Amino acid sequence: MTVINAPAPTGQMPPARTGDNLLDADAALLEGLRREGASQFEGPCRELGEILGLPETIELGFQANEHPPALVRYDRSGTRIDELDFHPAWHELMDLAVTRGVAGAPWADARPGAHVARAANFMMLAQVEAGITCPLAMTYSCVPALRLGGEAISTWEPLVAGGVYDPRPLPAQMKRGALIGMALTERSGGSDVRSSATVAEPIGGGEYALTGAKWFVSAAQSDAFFVLAHSPGGMSLLLVPRLRGDGALNGLGFDRLKSKLGNRSNPTAEVELDAARGVLVGDEGRGVRAIMAMIGGTRHDCVLGSTAVMRLGTAEAIQWAAHRAAFGRRLIDQPAMQAVLADLALESEAATAGALRLARANEEAHRGDAGAELLRRIAAPVLKYWTCKRAPAHAAEALECQGGFGYIEESRLARAYREAPLMSVWEGSGNVQALDVLRAVRSDPATLDALLSELGEAHGGDRRLDAAIDAVETEARRVAGWRGGTPGEHPARALTEAAGDEAGARRLTGAMARCLQAALLVRHAPAPVADAFCATRLDGRGERAFGDLPTGIDLQAIVERAGPGSSERAS
């Protein structure tokens, strides 16, 4: 295991950070796992954390990115197959993830905390290779949508939730496990899915024939895809298998794979649908509502992915600074660097606390807890907006801590930096999330009450937080009270007020997120962490450079907590 107080080597590069157990080396993650009800899964999570810290496992992430998948259009006999050819490292990582319950397995586990433990495992896996998290996220999140589909698609849930990775290109009835993807985005744009030009015509027997094109199909190797299309009853959601029962392609033509900024190990394709057969998911004409049953989960996984980027950046930066000397001292002992590392650690711990609290809300909501569903409804877009916005800036600062090494591919942070913007783009951009928050508080004030109740658990713990919560409540209740103007009000005034709320939606959503993170830290984190977060995130200064901290903060305590071995000391 890396030791923070190791003497700085002379004339050498710092050693690679390997040998850490990713659970035991992360106090915030371990404490959150216990706090949010997943203590009984601590052992299996620790086993996975040990595997993910091994140098050979870390190397798999590098290999999967250095050898991205290739589209194989034809087999040796000339038959069109459109299969994906992966490096063995991809399959090793996917098998590890699926068998360890990071895909659909928690849905078959009735024990409380199963979904929280899955969230912790997801964050650890994403630090080794983020590309595999896309198929994992969609396969995990598809189950609530599958359950809307009735008997026609009931056979898919056991394949998704069985904890078996089966990459063989076979029809579903011949497989032991399956992956599910999404084909929503068209050339007309991603967020406005109602503009889809794909059509679905009934062909009898409960099946539809889909014709159109999808511009961004992620995890293109999936065994089936959720597809939005216009059917006679309106915009509908359909499940379209990749292969038909005889093993032939199901009317899906894979035109090309995208060359992306990051997430290179995960294949994303442009796909043509030519009479592809599918079955309805949910009610005809209610496709957007049906797909939201899935997107609620994938949005949460975007929060997890961004949190993983921040944890990796924090740990790598601290490791580097502990082993790098300049001007006669280790970097980690120099106040300016200490301030940067502490600030990175604050952001990472706050994101971890929020992500795991959201995981518990999601789990409890799926188990029928109405209060948890209200909290999930508003906390999901709040945290998705803020956490995913913070990750790119955090990744850039962590990379800078390594200097020139951080900018080359041997560093794990170059890949993380390319990955960081992805989670803000996928499953709804920042504006989509902020406007979703406005819709939530306006359509059902109980969602705002649920958030305020959660924030109220920290009342009296910090005067700065109390003041920030009061300000958020005042603004949110004003926004929630707008109903399109009052009788006799001039229309222009009502429109101006509505436009002003929309223009300020990001401001309100960000304030909610910071209050939620601060409330969790005030309740659960050590005093130096909670005090520093409130002092720097609730001061109304807006955007700050990392390391721009006021005096009086216990920098050393914060950095030591975030470094390797921190959770052993904390426990």
C-alpha cells in the first residue's frame, strides 16, 4: 500500500499508486456505505476494492482504452453480422463487474442495502475503467422499465439480474445473461426526444416493425435496446432485440462507431432500423414516461461516475504530492499545494456523501417508500447537475498537480480528464436537470418539502448552512408558487417572471446541491471537513479556483483523511 509520509525519492518519478484497497483507502466511501444501510455488504465490497487496487487490474483499464472495439460487419462467408470485437481486457473487466453485482443483480437481492452497495462498487470500478460503466448503468437501470412491459418482455429480467456475463452473440433464449442499451438520440437532437423520426408499425402478435435511424446508440454490443418511436398511438417505447430467434440481425444496421473524446473502450454507434421487430414497453403513446423509469437510474449513475472521477483525481494528486519534492520539500508539505489537495478532497467527499444518500433514496423508493420517492425526484436532478458540473474542473486541477506527467497517457488522469465532461452530457445536460428541478417544485410542492426536510436534519449544526438553507427555501417557494400568472395580470409580466426563473434555474439548483452536500457533511463528516466545506461553498462567492481557501482551515487533517489508509484510521 502507498504510504503518504514516505520520504520523497531523489531523481525519480513518484511510484504508480497501486496496492490500495479502494474501499479501505477511502474513508468517505466506507463510512457512507455503513451510514446508508449497506454494512452487511462491506465484506464483498472490500474484496472488490482489493481486486481493483491490483496493478494487473489497473492495467486492464489501460489496455481496454489502447485497444478500442472494432465493428465487424461481415463474417468469413460474407454474411452481415455487425458484431463488436473487443480486447480481452474489456471482457475481463465486464465479467468482474457483472459477477460482482454492478449490473442488474441487486434487483434480485431483497436484502436492504443491496443497491447502495452496488453504488459503492460502481464508483470503485469507474476509477479503473469508466467505459464499462455505460453498459452496466443501462443494464442496471432497465429493470424498472422492463417491469412495465408485461409478459412479452418478462423473460429479459432474469437475464439482466442473474449476475452472469455472457458476451456471446446469440439470441436471448440461448444466453445465460444479457446487457440492455438505449437507442434514443437522433440527428435532430438528444434532449427533445419527441422530435424522433423513427416509426413503429403494428405487425400482429404484439410486435411492431421499427424503421428509422438512431445517431447515438451507446453500448452497441447490447443484446437488446430500448427505442423511442412514433406508433399509431403516439410516442412509444419499444424493446428491440439485437438478434432474432434464428440468430439473424433484427433489422439493425450498424453504420459506424463514433470516435469520441473519451469513453473510448465503450462502443457507440450510428444505427439504421429497417423493419426491426420490437415489443411495447408500458402503454402505447406513453413512451417518454416509460423511458424515464430507466433514465432515473442512469442519471444517478452519472453522479456516481463523476464522483469516481473526483475520487481518482484526489487520490492520484495526493499520491504524487507525497512522493514529489521541489525546492527542498515534498509537495504535500508545502502550504499552497496542501490547500489545493484539501480543496480537491472536500469536493470529492461532498460528492461521495451526496451520491450514496441518493443511492439509499433510490433503493427505498423502489421498495415503496413514498417519502424516499419524493426526495429522489428532486435530489436526483439537483445532484446530477452539480456533481457532473464539478467533475471536469476537478479533473483539470488534479491533473495539474501532476504537472507534465498528468498530461501524458501514462497518467491515469489524462483518461479521467477526457471522461469528466461525459456525465454532464449524458442523460440530460445541465439545463435539462435545472429545468427538471423547476418542474418538480412547481408540479408537486411535496418534493420541495422532502428536500427541505432532509436539509433540516442538519439544522443548528452550522450557522452558515442554516442561512444558506433559509435562502434556498425562500427562493424555491417563490418559484414553486408561480402558476403562470394571476387573473388579470399582464401576460408580458407573467412571461418575464417565468423566463427569469428559467434563466436562474442553474443558480437555484446549484445552491440546493451545495446545501444538500453541506448538510450531509455537517451531520456525518469530521469537523475540519464540514467546517471547510461550509466556509468555502456557502459564502456566496460563486466560482473559485481550487486552493483558494480562507485562513483557519485544517488543511493537514483534510488531506490525511483523503489519503491512502484513511478509513483504517477513521474506524
